[in-house]
Amino acid sequence: MSPSSPAAAQPPSGQARHTLLPVFAACAAIGLQAGVGLPLVPLGLEQQGHDKLTIGIVSAAWAVGMLMFGTRIPQLASRLGAVPAIIGAVVIGALINCSFTITSGPVAWGVLTFLHGVFGGVPWVVSEIWMNVVVEEKRRGRVMGIYAAMVALGMALGPLVLQAVGVYGPVPFLTSAALSLLVTVPLLPYWRTAPRIRIDASRGFARLIVLAPLAMFGAFTCGLGEQVAFSFLPVYAVGAGVSPDTGALWLSAFVMGNVVLQWPIGWLADHMDRRIVLGGCTLASAALVVLLTQVPAHSSGAIGVVMLWGGVSFSIYPVALALLGGRVRGADIARANTAFSMIYVLGGLLGRPATGGAMDAFGEAGLGGTLAIFYLSAAVAALVALRRRD
């Protein structure tokens, strides 16, 4: 049996479940830090008086950093090991968060956001490779749903932390840095025993994308929708007349839907054609973002729409990730998973400035209109994919 074969890469089912536990805990910590950190730069730049297009461009610098470095993540994890790679990147990311407290303006914050993307992608990508390597195919949808729910739970708690520390000034950035170090705690006992990540350098990233085009397009669409939401949902809320603190709580509503919906949607992805589940999630997401622009921002209905949109749209990612894991195996999974993550990031890179420009041109309606176009495109792609027999 070759070292790169699927059987060599995947532990027995009992061991697989055991090795998933620290990843789930670390992902919850990643979500908590993200829930605190993601709104800070957009809201800080808005307070400094910059327009939404500038906010979108600066926010997109994270994606540029991830895209420029992302192809090296599998080699890094293979050489250093999964846990050392994650912990090293987390520590550097915490130092970058601290640097926001001694700088200001779009240029400095753009550079720091870029550097954060270079290192911030490592814990995320390596954790997903870890999960896809060890999970059994029949449980893949539910495992990815639990993963997404853990991230969502952490992210939902993040804005609540901001209620205590505020959204402006150095304290929230320092808090974000401290919380990021929590990622290391559940992983330290697995420094030497984490699953080994193997790579097959003979297949290029383009070839791996072709193997699972619907999964990759799902990643692109989800990345665009989620990253636009985390950059502009608080800004949208403030523009619609609610307070900045309440705008940050909209993000809690956005991710709280995930905690409830990830398991049932993951169950569906294990018992139905995953292409149908993906198409349903994207179609529902398109309807919800349009509905949001029609509901008064101060009403409880707006919170309800945001919760449903967050829960359904966030599910696109784990369903697409399960699709990917079902089509790519063995030593290909590390590079395919990295390509998946990079395409997710590319969606945010294109979506943030596009949505910011649309909101500058058309007001708050630009948010829903831009997202609806891409969600509907993914729904059509899922319908086309159903015509294939595989």
C-alpha cells in the first residue's frame, strides 16, 4: 500500500472521531476570534470618515494575502506538522492584531490586513484538511456541519464580547489578539500525534479544481456572501438607522442561524444528493437577501431574516466541502482543500469591493442585489450539475 493511498491517510473510525475533537474545539476558538476581529477594521475606517468602496478594498487585502500565500500551506503543514503550523501562524496573527492599535488609516490598515491574510489562512486550511483526511464518507456532511456550527457558535459570541469591550480604539484589537491564542489550547496535546498531511505535487491546482467544479463554485459563492456580510452587514445596519453596537449584534444573528441549521442540513447532505442540497441553500439565500432590503431595519423581522440568511447561506460551505471530500481522495485532498479555501477567499476578494461600490451607487439595496446575482448563479450551476450522472 502506498503512503499516499486513501487508506493510509485515514485512521480507523474510532480514532477518526477522537482526532476530530481538538479540531472542533480549535475551530470554535477561531470563530470566537473572528467574530470579535472581523467588524473592527470596517467600523474603524467608517469612523475615520472613509467611503464604503475604500472599506471594501481594505477588507479585501486579507484575501490578497491568503491568495498569495495559500498555495504554500500544504507544503508548510506537511513539513512542520499540522499542529506546529497552526500554532506558529496563530501567534504571528496575534502580534499583527496588536499592531492595529498603534496605526490608523487605510494604507497602514491595508498592509496589516494583508499580513493577517498571509498567516490567518493557515489555521483555517490546515484544520479543514485534517477533518477531510480522517472523516468517513457516510458522515462527511454531518461532520462538516458540526465544524461549521462550532465556527458559527464562536462567531456568534464574538459580537457579544464587543458589547463589553466596545468596537473602537485599542481594547477590541488587543482582545482579539488574546482570544486568538485560545486556538492553541486544544491542539497542544496533539503536537506529535495529529494526522500526517501528505501532498501529491504531481497534480496542479487547476486539475484539482476541474475534478469538483460545483464544489469549487459553491466555495466561491459562499465566500462572497459571507465575507460581504461580515464586512458590510454592520455598515448596512448603521446606514439603515441602527446604532453601531446593534449593527455588530446583527452579525450574532447572522451566525446564530448556523448553530441551529448546520446539523439538519448536514444530515440532509448525507442522505440526499448533495447537489440538490447545495442548490436549495443558494436559492433560499438569494430570496432572503432580497427580502432583507424590504424589511424595516428596526423591526424584529429584520433580525429573523438575517438569522435565516446566515444559517442557510453558511451551509453552502460545509455542503460544498462535503462534495469536495467525496470526489477527491488520498494525497490530493490537501491541495484540493487548499484550492477550495482559496476560491472561497477569491469570492470575498471580488465581492467586497463590488458590493461596496454597489452600495455607494444604489444605497443599501446594493447589498441584496449584488449577493442575489451570485446566489442565483450557484443555484443554476447546481441544476446543471444534476444533469451529470456521477
